[in-house]
Amino acid sequence: MTEKAVNNLSQAVLRHAAPLMFLVVLAVFSLLSPRFLAGNNFLNILIQSASTAIVATGMTFVLLTAGIDLSVGSVMFVSAAVAGKMVLGGQPLWLACAAILLTGMLSGAFNALCITWLRIVPFIVTLATLYFGRGLGLWLTETRAMNLPESILRIGSARIAGIPFPVLMLGIVVLAAHLVLTRTSFGRQIYAMGNDADAARKAGIRTNRIQFAVYVISGFCAALGGLVSIAQLGAVSPSFGNQREFAAIAAAVLGGVSLFGGRGSVLPGTLLGALLIQTIENGLVIANADPYLYPLVMSAIIFLAVLLDSLRNQQLRRSQRRIIRPSQKPSHG
Amino acid sequence: MYCGGAGNSEITMKPLLECSQIGKSYFGVSVLRGVKLALAAGSVLGLVGENGAGKSTLMNILGGVTQPDAGSMRLDGSEYIPKTPAEATGYGVAFVHQELNLFTNLSIAENLFIPAFPKNKFGFIDRPQMRTKTAELLRAVSLDISPDTLVESLSPGERQLVEIARALGQNAKLIIFDEPTTSLTSRETDRLFALIERLRAQGIAMIYISHVLPDVFRLCDEMIVLRDGEVVGSGRKDEFTTERLITLMVGRRLDQLYPTRDTQPAPETVMQVSDLSQPGVIEGISFELRRGEVLGIAGLMGAGRTELAHILFGLDPCARGSITINGAEISALSTRERIACGLAFLTENRREEGLLMDAAISDNLALTALPQFTSGALIEQPRLTQAVNQMAASVQIRGGGQHRQPVKTLSGGNQQKVVLGKWLLRNPAVLILDEPTRGVDVGARSEIYRIIHQLAATGAGILFISSEIEELIGVCDRLLVMQRGAIAARFERAEFSREQILGAALQSGEKP
């Protein structure tokens, strides 16, 4: 019985890892620095995490089908580069914004085509588009940073009904994604496909369409995350969006989305994961930590996220092992 | 006899499902020939046959997973040719599988409706409607659980009821049960049987496939026996007895397939297993294996034979018991260390576990023996090549001259010979073979048996797991029969009888 209690406890801890870690992180940093708990610091965290959280939301769709999209950082860069070129070339701002989103969706569609039509493994396809996108962006920008007009920064710092623009975008994306994933046929079919793609096909789900859609969504979210980021920075540097794929995957996985597919949520899951990462970074800054520590802490977080996912999955498999002698089984209800 | 006048149901009701002259072959090997069956609404047809008799193929045809090469089917009076499982569902044919086909990460309600969910006027899933309908269907199968419960938190028996509820939700006219009781407790089984009776009363036709003959007698109105892809017996339940069913299932076959043994097992024990147990998997397994002996393990699918092999080889944990090889205890060792002690394992699934499909024949042969052919860190290529060529000739692999051909281009039988050759290069003390002739043609089978005997002649102990009683009788010196994770019976070669072995493997318990 005690063994069972321990088992139940570890299961509960694994399942609620993200909120538990969030509490621990809050406790640690508030002890380290009193400024951490200041009211507008939390708003700052929310604003700073918006871009990554939006990218991670798109990533969640892909991860739920047991796929992966490594190209999101490069997609951010390419679409920003295209838009930057247009703005500097005198095109209107709204057209540039539309171009960003369109480029993102096209990049996603390219990934999707390679995966569903050419049947290339998602990891390899998106690894290739990661390099391709970065290269294309560098070629477009001639590896120079592009400083964009003031008007863009004004959008970034705008408030609509009192809500900062990045937070508003984040809210819309997360809510829409949550509704799609939990309340639509498409969303539930994504989960079914992540659970067992073969069974999903047999049940009459068009798995190719689902797969196509999730990569387009991921490309769109990457571009939108890029747009929010540009509006905050006012410039596109050659390293724009660099390694953002890791932050996005880490956010989703920390929030409980499984790399093995079929498990996890955007709300609270991925959002909480993204906030957790940003809170840690923010805390490190406020506690005056050595900047060289940041990448080390970041990599530790990614490691922890993947470890948690792996542990959760092992536990799941153990609980689903086939029982040959049912009489030996502990009675159930 | 067949048309004794009393069959009132046959006269008043015309059959719901009618199959005639169904034939199917894979790669020139015929698995179904001239199969004929008829089933009326509100009746239960029991389908029995040994493993490999063609039951699954017949069910796959009914379920739209594969299409027949010959014959025709009629459902409810009109032509029935499902091209996909979804199409079969549309016609009102539903399956309750042995391996359940539910999405464990979704709720019961979602599983009942996927992929076509009811929608509200905003295009979102209409959850209240879905819940109400699900609750109704769950009541019909007497499952008193919230429709929002995730399937992963249900027991196997409850999941099965959910599958039946799904079939009812799809307005199934015909439900096919494939070994439905294998993972159920006795209470869950009773509940399932009560439900089957109720469905029968509602006019739903059912096909019930099972190895548990008493259950088949209890539930079914009519029976049909398949053997080697042909119907060898069919009729009303009262025309059959358990003895007659077993005789029909086993049949009589030619025995020239099996080479004669010219060596005898040696007296000394090479492997000793005592009281090996793992809760929920195997219980109190004890046996000894002598040098040069071929010990067969018979049993039905799911009896725990493969699981036993995995535990012996160190792939799965065991809670208690001991395993020794040549007197050395190995139960605490890793798989690698067990291989070093002389244990070898030919897996059930050679495509996934036993072979590197894209690598050459010679590379596959050399794989496990590599440490024996190295000096320092380098491989002694000439010595290895010589040994590999010798082995390839000895197991008679029909491939390219230098054995550089990828394994995936070989036939099933030749692939299996590569796997055997791979382990033989190591001169194992004990070789575990799990279904070594599955998917292998007759000619190659005979050669595989010859290699097994050849290996036994060199003094290795061989554990031979097979679902075909026929080949166990032909090849083994002694037989263990497993049932529900325990050894149900042991037979010496002199006492081998198909009927008794099958009787022990089936769950009829007291007598065959």
C-alpha cells in the first residue's frame, strides 16, 4: 500500500510539474531579490514572454501529432527580413505585416508538403528548413541589421483598452488555440492522431490533412511571434529568432506537452511553460546573476523538460503493460 | 443433421450476412479457400480454429481491412464489398478487438464520436449533446461512468464495454468479437456475456471468436470451424461436442515435413529455471533443459510464452525465481551478460527486432559474433569473412555470391535462416526460438527444422516456442504447455497427442 502511495504521489508530481516548479521559482527569486515581487515586474514578464509563447503555441500543435518543427526560429527571421525589406522599400506597414504572416504560412506549407507528400521525417525536413531559412534571410538582408521606422515601435508599445499590444496578441492566440484544440473536431483529431496515427487512419481521420494543417499553423505562429518581437525591438538583426525553436519546444514540453504526441495543452500547459522560462530569465537579471550563466540555466531547463516528459511516458507505458493473469491484478473499482 | 426440420429461425429469417466461396492468398500462399458462412439477425455464430487457421484473415475481409480474391458477400440482402474499415462501419459492421482500438488520451464520449463529432451552431463540438448521447449508450452497456472519463483510466473490461457502446452508437447490425475475454476478470466476463445476451434479444447479429470453448458453447447458436483456411465443420451448436470441435480444429496432416532426429539429448542439464514469477505476467514457471534437447513450449496467443522468453533473456523484469545456465545463476544479469553466458534469442518479430533489414547478409551474420573476431580494437576481416561464408553455406541462404545483398531482398524463410546463422556463429549453450517459422514457406521450414536439429546435435539446449502444435510434435523431445502465464501440462515425446496438447492449452480445464 505504501508503495502505491509513493507511486500515486510521484504520478501527481509528474503531472503537475509545471505549476509546482513555477511556485518553487517564484519562492526562490522572491527570497533572492525583493524587487522581483514588485507588481509591474509580472506585467514585464508577460510582455517579454509573449513572442516565445506565441511561437510555442504553434509548436504545441505540431508536438501533439508527435511531430516537431525545428524551423520556427528561421521562419521568424525570413518573414521579418521580407517585411523589413518591404518597409524600407517604402511599402505600407499593413502590407508588410500581412507579408510576414503569409511568409510564415508558406514556410509551414513547405514543411508540410515535404512531410505529407514526400514522406520525409519531420525532424529532418525542419532541420533542413532551419538552415535554409537562416541562409535565405541572411542573403535577403545581406547580413546587415535592418533598423525599422519608429512607427513599428509605436505598435509594440501601444495599449489597446489598457492591455499592451504583445499581451493582447498572446491572449488572442492562446485563447484561439485552446478553443480549437479542445472544442473542435480538428483539435480532437489532432489528439487522436498523436495517440495512435494508425488507429486514427483506420477510424477515418484524414491524417495527412491534419499534419499539413499543424505545420502551417506552426509557421503562422512563428511569423506572428516574429511580428510581436519586431514591434518590441524595432530592428531585425542577423541573429533574429536564432535558437528560438529550443525555447519554444522547452516551453511546450515544460508545460506538459509530450514529445511522443497526444498529450498536453496550450492553456495552461504551454503558456505556463513559456512564463516559467521567462520568469527564470527575469529572475536571473534581477538577482544580478552572471550573464554567462543564462545559457547554462537555459540548457538545464531544456534537459529537465525532456527528462520530465520521458519519465511521464515511462510511467504511462508501465501502467499499460499487458496483463496475462488478470486474477493477479489489484482489483479496480 | 444439417437440415433437420426444427430450425425455425432459419425459415422465418433470411440471413443478415452471407459469405460464399471466399478465397484469399498472400504471395501465392492460399490462406482462405471456399469459405462459406451465413448468419441471421439476433443470432451468435461461434468461430473456432487453431492459430493460423485463417480466422483473422476472414475477419479482416469482413472488416474491410483486406479484400478477398474470390467469392462474394451479401449484407442485409445487398452486395457487401468494404474497401476500408470506415466503409465497413458505414454498413453497420463493428469490431470489438482483442487489442483494443481506443484513443487512450481522449474521453469516452470523444472515442464514441470520433471522427464525426456533433457540432453546435458556432461550429464547435456540441459537448452537451455528445454527453447525453454517450450517457445513453453507456447505460445500454451497463457502464456507470461519466462520459468525460479518460479511457486511459479504465480497466480492460471497461474499455471493452466502451468499444461495444461505440458499435451501438454506429447502429451496428453485426458485431464481431475477437477473443474478447483474454484480459478480463471473471466478473467482467460475466458482465460481457449478459450484455451479449441482451444484444441478441435486440436483434443484433454477432460473430464470437474464441479459444475458450465452454464460452463458445454457452453463447453461440451456431458454430463454424476453420482449419488451414477451409471450413471443416459448421452447424447448430447441439451438433458439436468439445471433443468433436478439437478433432476438427486439429485435423490430420502429412508429416514428411519433419526431418528425423539421429541424436539423443544428453543427460546433463544446461538450463534450470525454478519458480520464475512476475506478477500479472507469469507464475511459478519451473523446468529444466538438457544438452542437445529441443524443448517445445505450446500455448495459445497471449498465454505468456513470448513474455517468458523476454524474461529469460533479460528484456523484461522478473520478481522472483532463478535461472541458471551450466550451473551459473543469470537471473540478475543484463541481457548482454546473458548473451556472454551462452544464451541466444531469436525473436518473434524478426523484421523489427532480429535483423538489420538494410544491412548485407554477411553483416547481419557477423553482428553478434563480432567480439570473437577482433584483435585489439580491430576486426580481423579475413577470419570473419571465412566464418561468415561457412555459416551462410551451412544454413543454405540463397542470396548473392559475396553475401553483400541487403537482407530485405530475401524471402521470409531465408531471412529467418540469416537470423539463425547469426546466433549459431556464437555457439550458444541455450537458444530460445520464438515462432521461428511464422510466415515461412514449407520448403524453408523443413530446412529450419534441420538446422535446429543440427544445432541440438552439437550439444546446445533449444527452447522452441510455437503456436503450431503440429510442428512442436514434429521437432521437439519434450513439451510444456502454457496457459494464462503458468505451465498447464508437460508431455514426453512418447505421449505427444495433438488433442491432449490442444486440450491443455485451451481453458476447458478438467479434460480435453
